[in-house]
Amino acid sequence: MLFKDRKKNVRMKKCSWLVWILTFVLCMSLIPSLSHAAESAPPKREMRAVWIASVQNSDVKAGMNKTQYTTWARQTLDSLKANKFNTVIFQVKPTSDAWYSSKLAPWSAYITGKKQGTSPGYDPLQIMITEAHSRGMELHAWINPYRVTMPGETLKNLSSQNAARKHPGWVVKYGKQYYLNPGLPEVQDYLVSSVKELVQNYDVDAIHMDDYFYPYKIKNETFPDQAAFKKYGKSFKKIEDWRRNNVNQLVKKIYSTIKTTKPYVQFGISPFGVWRNQSIDKTGSATKAGVNNYDDLYADTRTWIKEGTVDYITPQIYWSKKLAAAKYGTLLNWWSNEVKVYAKTHPVNLYIGVADYKVGQDSDPAWKNKMELPNQIVSNRADRMTKGQMHFSLKSWKKNSLGYATIVKQQLYKYPSLTPAFSWKDASQPVKPTSVQVKKEAAGRKIVIQDQASKQPRKYVIYRFAGKTLGSYEDARNIVDVVYNTKGKTVFLDKSARSDRTYTYSVKSVSATGIESKDAFVIKE
């Protein structure tokens, strides 16, 4: 009996090994297209951003002092940098308030956890900009223009310095929330002034707006702007056309103000993922979405692309590749075509908003597959017009449901990437750095970049090649990092360099609009 059991045990072990091997082979066979896409040509330029939502303290907690907040910012950005993100979209105006020092809006209650208007004793936005730039990452300041409160809050919850309290005639209530009335010229002027203040006072790389224009419709309730329409909409037969024009005018004015204040600061909008269904408009997408931008939110996204009143657009395609009503691929193709059609007249960078928050959490069974979101990124890369993606949001990326973020990091975000250029605003190439010095230290290679150019570049991209031979500047695998110019003398420590190896370093300048210098300053060890 003992001998028979031993033979049986051997057979079971062999069977187990066979099952393991077959399972491994099967699993590997499911991923090759993703691995091939990731390894064959890692993109040199790709938007890799994450939204950091402050509203209701979604991604950042309230009540931190300066030291605690700075520690949080550094740890957060260190983690994102390690995962090869190059941009953060930081929500600085969640509800007619401010995460920065402003004369036009009170301090946000989401900073301190206390009454709106309570000073935190430090400037959260300035700290975030400093820390992001010190890591070579862009900071896009995310604003919500019209929203005054979240559901259930009253105007009494607001600071006496809030525009809604100072100008109650600007405010309308719809559902359980208060909004600034988009149809009032005074409201538009106030919002444009708010953006100008922000761009003037802070070194942001972009102003970013999301999908909250006119609020999402509430059944059996009419948005209360009829009086404003009667007063200001006389040239429009339909209130819907007037509403769309209000949003278009705001977008146009904000864009113009940004470019007049600091021409290199970008303006981007992240709208709801569907412009219009084909059932409503034959030029719309082959979708059956219950909401669309044009008719429900009065956000005519096509007009912004056509008129070039945005530098980038990031449709929130928060659906799977298999969802019949709104397939990811169908919408990706539609938006790509929109940008392509108007590219010769008004180029606009196309990024895609991806739904990290749905991974492993949604009723659509496709989101139970950890490969859903990684495969969406692969689709983005296969599309010629799409230049990257923005992830919603920080807490979901950190949660890493089903291990999807690990897959993205290991297979798709394995190497650094520059943010896409927007050359239509200034295509002039910067000159290479004046000088570069490389010194071997115990912690790595210390690189000192000095610049005496009359027009200073905004960033530098540092390349590293093994030995004494230059390689390709188009291969992202040769990029060590991207760093911001710090007043003509920039210091960077290449911690990944091995002490027992010899390298050739090559540094190129990058303009404020993302244009790389033709020549590089080369140092051979």
C-alpha cells in the first residue's frame, strides 16, 4: 500500500507540473499583442496624466498642515514619477473656491476641513507646482467653472467672500446644487478674470476644465435660466442654441485670455465621451448613449476643435471595448476623425480619459478583465491622432484593482516619455544648452546643465547611451529623464547609472511649446 501511494503521489506531482506549465503557456498566449506593442516601439512622446480630485477630498485628505501636505505631495509625485507619469491634473477650483492664494475666490474648505475661506497657512498649489516641476512633471490646474456647491450644501456654507454670496443674482439652484448662471455676462467676466489671475500668478503648464458645463439634466426639472435668456438671448430662437453659445463664448474668452497672459500655457478640456449619437445627428458617433454633450450639457465640443479654442481635448471614454451602447473603439475612432478633419486648420492634441475607477468595480463584465484598460492604451497608441491618456483618478490608480496598474507600469509605461508638443503656437526650435558637465559620484552621475541663451528653454531632455557611441534620439529607451530649467543652472542626479560602466550623455533643450532643439550637447566619459 505504501509503495502504491508513493507512485500515485509521483503521478499527481507530474500532473500538477503539467497543469502549471499549460496554464503558464495559456496565460502568456493571452498577452503577446500587448507585450509586443509595449516593447516594439515605446513612444517617445505620450501624455501620461492622472487626475487628482480635491472635491469632497476624493484624492487628498483635509486638515494637513504644511509639513504633512508637502510630505503627501512628495510621496504622491514620487510614486507617479516611478510609474513614468509625466503630468498631474490637480483640481484647484472644485466649487467656486481656491486651492491657491486668490483675491477672487475664498480658500477651499476641502483643504482645512473647516469653513470655506479658512486659510491653511500655506499655498497648496504652489507646493504642488514646485514638487511636480522638480520631478520633470507638468502641472495642469483643473477648474470647475460654474459649480458653486455640492449636493445638500446651502449658500450659508460658503464664505462671505464667495462670488455666489457677494452676487446672489448670479446664482441659480438646480436639483440639490447651486451654480453660477452661464448666461450672465458678469459671470463670464468673473470666470475669465479668475483664470487670468491663476495664470498670471502661478507657473502652471495648462488650465484644464472637465465635463461640468451646464449640469447633467434632472428628469422633470428645468434649468432656471429663462429670465437670463429673455434678457440676453434675443438673437437666438431657441434657448438651447443660446446656452451652447454661452459655453462657446466662455471657452473662446478663456483661451484668448490665457494666450494673451502667457502664450505657452495650454488650455485643455475633458468633455463627456459622446458629442451626439447618430440617431440624432448622422455625423455623430454610432452609439446609444443616454447623455450627449451637444444636447444635454450644451457643450459643443466639435466647435472648440474646429475653431481651435483649445490646445487639447480629452474625451472621457469611460466604457469598455465591448459595451454595445458606447464601445471604446467606436468612440476612439470618432474623436480621432474629428481632430484629423480640422488638423490642417486648427491642430488640437487628442488625449483620452480612461476609467481606472471602473476596473474590477463595474456592472459591465468587461471591467472584470484586468487587461481591459491596458488594451485601451494599446488602442490609443495604434491610433495615429491620439497622443496619450489621462487616468481617473489617483486613488483608483493607487488601488490597482486586479493588478491592472502593475501591467500598465511593467509593459506600457516602462520607459520615460515626453509630453506631446503643441507646435502650432510656436514652432521655433530652441538652441542646445550652453554647457553640460558630468561627474561620477557615489550615488550616480551628477549632471550640471548651464544655459546663457537669451530665450531660455523650459525643459531639457537627457539621453544616455552605453559606451562612447551615440544612439537614436527617437528611442524612448535612451531617455534618462526630463527636467525643468532652473534659472539657467540645472542639476540632475542620474541614480540609475552604474559605477562600473562608461556612458555618453546627450542633452537637448525643450521649448515651452515642447519643441526639441535640433542639436544636443554631448559628453563622452
